[in-house]
Amino acid sequence: MPESAPAAIPPLNHAVAVPQGDAVYAGLSTDHYPWTEVTADLTLRQAQGFTGVFDAWQKGRWVRFLWTRGTLLGGYTHGGQPVPWAVAMQGVPRARISLAALPVNVTELLWATRAAPGRPAPAAWPALKTELERECFHGLLVSGLSCSFWSFGRFLGGALPEAGAPCLLYATDAEGNRAQFVKFWQELLQAVHRVSPLDSVWQQVAVRLAGDHPCLDPFAQDISFRGGQLTIEDEVPVREFRPAMNAALRAILMRLGLRLADVPVGALRERPEWAASGLEVA
């Protein structure tokens, strides 16, 4: 009989460790720094455009809140369950609290992977590094209590595993989310197309990038752009078209003399696919 597929690993049940190089405070007690003062401080920081993470924990209970550029992404606990601020204060009234500023891309990774299921890494560290780079891994690499952050196959920060240690991967680019990724890129290129028509520049960019990203080969037509409409054929996996689309969009914007900030993308920036796109550079 064929072997059954391994059971999916549930989402994280602990708040993974984050880089503490820009910690504002760590391990403060709300007995001495009351919730009213914490709330006032965070409200001020939000108005100043704060990006980072706030953690509170008490006797096995924990909650984490994330901001990016002054916007509250939300709060969550075990398995990514949402937790409003008022509930957090009631749930851990005598908490230890920490606040740390983080790069935008690390913060968005934490948010995007808050409820992502895990999977065993195909190799132990450090042999795994080559695989993560080849697959353009975008997510969290967790080993015990250590966690490192990866975007587009690039190490962003955090604690790397010990040599030989088994690891778990929590990624945002699973094939199960393929339809959402395709729709995201279609809408993003349409937004750019409304600013400056892309049909001709797409062809030029696709030809130039096809050597590194074969799915962009205009003769194969695996990915095409005509009349403002992006088409990605079903046989092109996410791990191939996501880095290809990233490279293509960067090249298009450079040719057009545009910045991504110049494109009115609306609510696209708030979607989890944005964090997984690899477009943000902190």
C-alpha cells in the first residue's frame, strides 16, 4: 500500500522570537507600567508611524500585536486566533510586556504567517540554506525556540538553527493559495497598467528575463500580458511565478521610471499576498 501523506503541522502555538536589536523595552511588568500608560504610549507611537511588535504574556497566556508604518495590523494568539486590544488587557491583566521596532518586511512576515500551517524542512541546517535560496522561500524557519525570517530566498534576520537541527517551515506561498496569488498579481499589474500601458514593455522585459525565469519566455506563453490582462497558466507553480513576477515588475517600473509608491494600489497593500510578494524593501 502507498504511504499516506504526513499530517499537516498546525500553526504556531507560541510567539516566535524576534530580533531584539531595536527593543524599546523588554519584560516590563504591568504592575509597574500600567496598561493605561502602555496604551497611551502605543497610541503615540502609532501616530508617529511605528513599525514593530508588542508582546504580553502571563502564566502560559500570550498575545502579540503588530504595526507597520503606524497602521495596526492586529493582535493574535495561539494558532493565529485574533485578539482585540481590550480582550488582551483582560486576558493578561498582570502581564510581562515587550516592545521592539522591526523592519517592515519582518513585521509583515510575522503577520502573514500567523496562522500558516507548518511542514518539516526537507533537510537539516545548514544544508537547508541552499534549498531555501533555490525555492525563494518566503516565511519563517523555526527550530526549537529559534526563528529566522526569509524573504524571496534571502535571510532577513533572526536566530539561525544549530547545525544538524531539524527545522519547520511556515510559509505564505503554499500551492493551496495559488488562486489568491494569481489574482493578486493580476490586480497589481492592472493597477500599473492604468498608470502607464504595459503591453509593449512587458514583452521587452519578458524576453530579457526569460533566461533566469523560463516561465516568462514569451514564446512559451506560460505567463503572458495582453490588453492589460495577465494570464498565468495552471501548470506554472507558485514557487516559479512568484519570483518571476517580482523580477518582471521591478524591471517594468525601472523602464517606466516609476516607483511602486507612485502606483495607486488601494487595498492590495493590506493583503497577505503583498507580504509574500517580496516587493517591500525595508
